[in-house]
Amino acid sequence: MDKTFFWYQCIVCGSAFEPDRFYRLCPRCRGLLMVERDEERIDWQVGQGREAQNYFDAIRYGPNRGQYPNGSGVFMWLSLLLPGFPVEAVVSLREGHTDLFEVPDWFKGRIGMNNLFIKMEGQLPSGSFKDRGMCVAVSDAVRIRDIALGRDGASTNRDREGNGDREGNRDREGNGRREGNGGRGDRWLVICASTGDTSASAGMYVAYARDRLESMVILPYQGTSGIQAFQSQAAGAINALVDDPQGFDACMRVAEEYCELHPEAVMVNSENPMRIVGQESIALEICQDLKWQAPDWIVVPSGNGGNLTSFLVSLMRMKRRKLIDRLPGIIVAQSEAANTLVRWGRSGFQSYEPGVRRPSVASAMNIQDPVSFPRIKKLHAPFDMRFYDTPEERIVERRGQWMSTGANICTQTAVALDAALQAREQGVIDAEDHVVVIGTANGLKFPTGDGLRYQEFVISASVEELDAKVAELRPPA
């Protein structure tokens, strides 16, 4: 069996655990976990600096780029993200390699930024950035399932300070398991709470591994778009709708309580550290696309905080490995309706107070108590971080403005673009700075016409009538 060169580590008590089972939280103190890697092993395989850059350029652009899973913009980084992870457990839909959309020249003068790009994560298989973390979390569920069932899987290369539990199933506190999952034979249950994008992604990846897994998603009743709900339904997931004024935060609580009752379930929210690992690939891909130069600023729209966490981890690891020579500034973008992180940042990182849910057109980021906040608090210090929020009416306005440039964006991306414009107006961003705004989802997931500039009319089947109407809309110069 292959050896793995990664492990779980608690961000609170520091305990380390072998990755031979699923842990939702630290079984010792209930703290959040992160995945740590054997950096010496990665040095041996990948190298540092130019050697490491060449290593990954060869995977992406070389003759073996079509070899599974090198064609994935996530799993091509496997030797850096999860050294020793068994390829036979990988569940990939060729995610990643999304475009850096360059703002058209005619629009650059209007916004006062000459080098602004949107990372179009809506091009991923389920239509959002969630696929990067989900493909890794689902692959890891397959890996752990295979270990539990005594099939081919990864074994660890060390005991880590005696912290790896080998005594069969953990109790409910620990959430580790070795035996069957959910009483459904060999098909393990994967569960998540969601505002719509996580559930769509989980449903799709679990469907691809339906012979080994099944999925249940917990959604806020009337809190997702119809298209998002359809995605998980069509993939065969069990859809549970929670009718509660706290929306997603109530769904998350129900999902966590279900996992306490059923510790055999594998939770794939961003509480799961494997989600963070997969999303590390976004920063890697951005810097590779920019010829291994870090941009001056990365603008990250944030809801539950998992994507922000992944950027902080990935960029620090890249700098240590000399893949990049400096850390970019980070701009955190939220809606005014869900601005818990913004208020924390503006307090000088002193006061964290979850808000009270209210409706927002940016529904996918409408989260008041970000699960990954403890990780962000632990990781933010090395970065120049700025925080901006956007009112509802301006989210709608920005989305319409940017979609008219050819950018297929969602409302959450509109929040991030507004944050970039605010930072430019305040002089935080200079005109020539290279700025990458993370576009989180495909605009088709949020089919509202609000803020869009329509030119539409109804005519009879008459070319004369058409010509007259067009002349009204396009008068002579």
C-alpha cells in the first residue's frame, strides 16, 4: 500500500492525527483541523524555486498532461497538496484551468485600472469554485472508505506523537470511523449544508462515485436559486430544506448535529480540511498563469471563509517554496447584509461578532458566522489585508455593469468587483497594479435581470417595424 505524507493537525491544541479515517473536528479539543504536509518529502520530489516551477509547468504543458489526473487543474498539484495520495481514489471531472478574464480595453479607463483580471471559477463543472475543494473532499471519502473496507488505500508513514487513534471507531466526539457508513452497505453517506453552490458540487462529484458514495444536502428553505437546488436534485442527492430565519447558519447547525448522531457520515463543508486543500489550487493556478509572479492584490469574496483560508495557506506555502517571491495583498469582500469578517477587520482584528441574517441578492455568501474564522484568525498576520462591504443596491448595479463587458458573473463576484473599485477610489490599489478578482460562480446560477441594461421590444413580423425600432435605439451620431 502507498504511504501518505500528510496528516491532520488541530489549530487549537496542536494535536496531530493520521489520515486513516475521517475527522470532522479535533477529537481532543473540538478545534478545527488543517492538513499539514511533509515539506521535506515535497522538497525531494518537487524541489524549490525554478526547479519547482519547471516541475509543475511540465505537468500542465508537457507530453503527459492528458494522463489522469494531470488534466485536472486541482490534481496536477497532488504532489504538493497531498503527497502520497493514491491516484486510484481520485474523483476528477477535469476541474480547474479556468480563465483569467482580462477587462476589455474600452472599460479600463472607466474604472482606472489597467491590469484587472477576473478568475472565472464559474467555468468549473458545477458552475462554481466549490468544485476545487469538493473533488478533493470526495476523493478523500473514497480513500478512507477503501481503508475502512480493507481495500487498496493509503497507509501512513509514521506515528505522529502517538496521536493517531488505531482503536477502531472513535466515539461521537472524535468523528473518526473505520467500519460501514450509514447502514447502506458499501456506499458511504456524504453530507453538507449549503447556500446552493456546495450542494451542487457535492451532488455532482458524489454522483460520479455513486457505486461507493451517496449524498445528502441541507439547504435553507427558499434561500437558494431554483437552478442551484435543481443541480443537487438532478444529481440524485437527498435534499433537506430547513425553514428557519437564520438560513444557512441553521442548516450548518443541523448538519453538525446530524453528524454527532451519525458519526459514520462524512461532512464535506469547509469544516472539512480537505476542502481547503483543494481550493489551494486557485492561488497556484493564478500565479502559474502570471508566469509565477504574484499579483499585487487578490480580491476574495467571502462567506463561510473556506476560500479565504485556502488563499492564505496556499500563498504562504508558495512563498516558502520560492514559487513566488512575495505575498500579494488580500482584499476581503462581503455584502453589508453579511459582513462579519469586514467588521472584524475594521476593529483591528479585535472584535468578532456574528450578525443577524437578513435577505441579500448575494445569497451564496449570506453567512453570519463563518465556520473557518478560527483558521483565518490564525493565518492572517503575514498579509496586508483590507476589508470592504457593499450595499444591496450596488451589488445589483455592479453585476449589470460588469456583465455588459462580457464577464459572466454572479452576485458574489459583483461584491468582489465593487470592493476592488472601492480600493481603487481610496488609493489602496494603483492604476498599474495587477489585480485578480475571484469570480466564484457562473452568472446563470442567479437568473435575475435586476441591474441589467435591456434593449428589448416586441414587433410583428415586419422588417420595416424592426428598422424603425432599431433606429430609435441607435440614432445617427
